[in-house]
Amino acid sequence: MRSCITFLLIMFVVIALNDSLYAQDCTHTYYSVQNDILGDDIAPGDTVCLMAGNWKYILLKNIHGTEDKPVFIRNYGPVNIQNQENNPGYGIKFDRCSHIKLSGATNEQFYYGIKILEILNGTGISIDNLSSDIELENIEISNTSIAGIYAKTEPDYFQDCSFIATREKFLMENISIHDC
């Protein structure tokens, strides 16, 4: 009986330490009710954790890492995105972001830790609005009405005739999509 209690106590400590160390990897944590993730408090080299759950969409806006210190966005358990409404028209959107790695490969149990299951009227992942230097890995995309992944910026994306994204003013670079 005593060895059983000792074993259970040791297992409890190991599990608690493992969860504690895993959670320390997260600089910022977001839950499925927080669909808009803004770069106000996110610095180069930070790790953003998307908690397990059912999400309608994820908007990543004004998040900037650097070439040496990209912002790492990862799942913390299975993240499922499903939007059966007409808006916002995407599962995950990068809006004015740079030097980001979005990974669904952070748990060996789930090869695709981030799954975009259905987007009724739109695209699975949209990399646009002056976004550049984005890496996507281990994300499953299915059942989209337009496209799986869009990676583009319209020349006049403000629609105010400013044309800030013309060829001589903006270049989308270093888009890496693998194991998706």
C-alpha cells in the first residue's frame, strides 16, 4: 500500500512539473472566445498559445517578429476552426503581420494540431494586407468555399486609392507552407 501511495505521489509531481514546464513556453495564451489576437503586447521572440477548443476564426493583426526572433504561434491541444456563417470569410487571417511561424505540430499526439474544418464562405488561411515572412506547418484545411490558402496583398487594400502595396512599395517574401 505504501509503495502504491509513493508511486502515485511521484506520478502526480511528474505530471504537475510537465504541465508547468509546458505552460511556461507560452508568453501569451488565448482561448476560443478571443478570436482577435492583436500585436499590442506581443514582442519578437514571444510564443502565443492557442488553447484547445472550437474556434470560429482567428484574426492575427499587427503582430511582428524579426528575422532572428520570429513570433511563434502554436496550439496547446487540438484547435478546431469552423465557421458556418458568412463572415468573416476566413479561418485564420494574417493582417499586417511579419516574421511569424504558425505551427500545429506542438503535440506528438496530433500531426495536425490546428484543423480548419469548414469555412462556409471564404478561405481557410489568408495571408494578406501587407503580411510577409510567414511560415505555416502542420495545419489541416478542408471544406472551404473559395480556397485553402490565400497569400496575396491587393495593391489598393485600403480601397482609398492610396496604392501602398504596389510592386515598388511592397514585396511579400519568405512564405513557407509545409506539412499541411
